Amino acid sequence: MTPWRARSGPAGTPADLLAARGGRRLLREELPRVRETALAWRNGLGALLLGLIGFGLLKGRTDVGALAAPYGALVGALLLGALLSGATGGMLLLRAAHGRPAASTVPDPAPGVLPAGPVAAGHEEALSAARALTRGVVATLGCAALLTAAVALTWYGPAAEGPRLTVTTPSGTFCGEPLRTTGGRLALRTSEGEVSVDLSTVLALRPTPSCAPPGAP
């Protein structure tokens, strides 16, 4: 059996040398490029969130207790989700832009890929930073979506019903939301419209949680 012998390959050409140098230059510049991209995304997404927060403070209810159930609790859940998502996104973007708060480590050699050393370590860190950047962008955009939904609910969610009164007079019984009392007359907002009741003719007056008839859904 003839023993196997290794033979040298063809000599490298100037093009091969340029390609090798170009590849190593790309690897050396890979991590700074990812870091720069992460900083740009962090600044842009931060400006987006600040704009959304400022826009949400322009108008709308300031007390979620004024919303009908269960919209108040839903707004609270959306705001909590936005807080958690925003915090996660911010941490991931910081991780992508500035790295982990730990000393650098040199990975073990990867056979057939790259030798162990600063270039391989920088490549691994660049891959980790790119993954953190992608996840951070997704989490931050999720925070923006949740915050927008919460603000929209505070603006357009149905208001909680105010106190209701049932007023009995010789001419009938009226139920509605009290609006004002002027000149001895009580104004009620009922399902049929505004009704004015002479207080001197009132036979009974009692608060009620709802004006819906008994048995109504």
C-alpha cells in the first residue's frame, strides 16, 4: 500500500493575497460597523418613543378610572407590556452598541473556519451584537405599538357611566344621569333625551347603578 503524501498546492497569486487581505479587513471592521449601526438605531428609536410619549400627553383622559370596565385594566396591562418591552429593547440596543459588561474572551479554534485570536473574537462579538440589535429593534417597536394602543384606548375608549338617579313624580318615573339643578328643577340625561323634573313634585328619589330595566342584558 502506497503511503499518502501531502503535496503543496499552487502558489498564491497577487489576487489571492488581495482577497485574503480584504477578507481580514472586513472582519476587523465588522464589529465597529455593527456598533455604529446599533447607535444609529438606538438614537432613532429613542426619538420615536419620545415623540409618542409627547404626543400621548397632548390630550385624552389622564385617569384610566374614567374608562368603562374592562378598558381601564386593559390600558394598565398595555402600559405594563410597553414598559417591559421598552426596557428589554433598551438593554438589547445597549448590548449591541457597547457590548457586554465583561472582559473579552478569545474563543477556541474553529477547525476550518478561523484561527483563535482577536479577529475570531471580534467576529463572534459582531455576530452577538447583530443578534442583540435585531431583537432590540423588534422589542422597541413592540413597545411603541403597545404604547400607541394604550394611548388610543385612553382617547377613544368608552367612558365609565356616571351616577344614575331614579326620580318618581305624579307624571311618571324617570331614570338618568343628573346634569344640573336650576330654579328648583333637576335636569336628567335619559335614554330618550334630556328631561327636566320639578323637584317640588318629586315623590321618591333614589340612586341606582343602572337605568336598564330588570332582566335586561
